[in-house]
Amino acid sequence: MTAHWLLKSEPDEFSVDDLRRRPGSTEPWSGVRNFQARNFLRAMKKGDLAFFYHSSCPEPGVVGIMEIVRQAYPDPTQFDRKSAYFDASARKEAPKWSCVDVEFKRKLKLVPLSDLRAAKALQGLKLLMPGSRLSVIPVSNAHWRHICAMADA
DNA sequence: GCCAACGTTGGC
DNA sequence: GCCAACGTTGGC
């Protein structure tokens, strides 16, 4: 039973095209530093699908689909002093943060946040909850299908 | 750049 | 364990 997710990234930092152009179109989804989001990362299974969401940009919204190709493992950036995501409190023998590997699947016609908000069928989507800032969000099967249909329309 | 919402930190 | 202060997120 595959689950569905939504992963946020600022396109200035790392866009859906950046992912597509990576070797093998694969990249570690590292740098998540929120416990709730981390726990969702840890719940992901190989083969799960995720929306690529562009945030903090002129046109925030869903822009593509990727697949989880490696389950959660210790995020190496927490031990990297040179990384912006370095965490001095993380210990090698007890890693604090996790990441998964994702693989680009396909781009979608942009589904803007405003359209997501306007869709009655998407009520309850965690992304749309007031004040929701999580960068890793579970998406129900029904919501997943509905957003795919919006992109294909 | 503003600001609301939320998470984290740290003093007590 | 409470809670104020602070930092971050992210839409606008």
C-alpha cells in the first residue's frame, strides 16, 4: 500500500527542474529540521509518491511528481560543519535528523495554491490548514487523485 | 518587507 | 512544567 506525500522546496534553492537534471534524477531530501516533518519522512516507504511543491516564490503550487526510492536514513548534513543544516547537538551514534532519496517522475502543469484552496474536494488537506508550515505533509489517496486531475485538466 | 502562526529555547 | 522571547516559515 503506497502512501502519498507533499514535499516543499523553495525553487530558488532547489526546483523541480534541478531534481530532473540531477544524475539519475535522484537527490537526497535533506535539511528537514522539524520533528513532525522528520517523523513523516521516517514513515515513508520505498515506492511512495510525493508532490513537488514550490514555496516562497511568485507562483507557489504543485509542480511535479517524484518517487521515494530510498527509505529514511541519517541526514548527512547534520554532521557537516560546512552545511547550513549542521546541527551541533546531533551525535553520530544517535542521529537526530533523517532524509529520504527521491527520484523525479514527471512535471505537472502548475496547480497554484489559490486553486488548491478553492477546491471543495481538498478540504482537510494539511497544506491548506491555517498557519500550516510543515515542509513534509501526508496526502490522502482521494486528495492525491484530485490534485492529479486538476493538473491534467 | 510585513506579519501571522507556529516551533523551539531557556530561565525560573 | 510553564511561558515569554525569539526564530522561522511562507503567503501576500
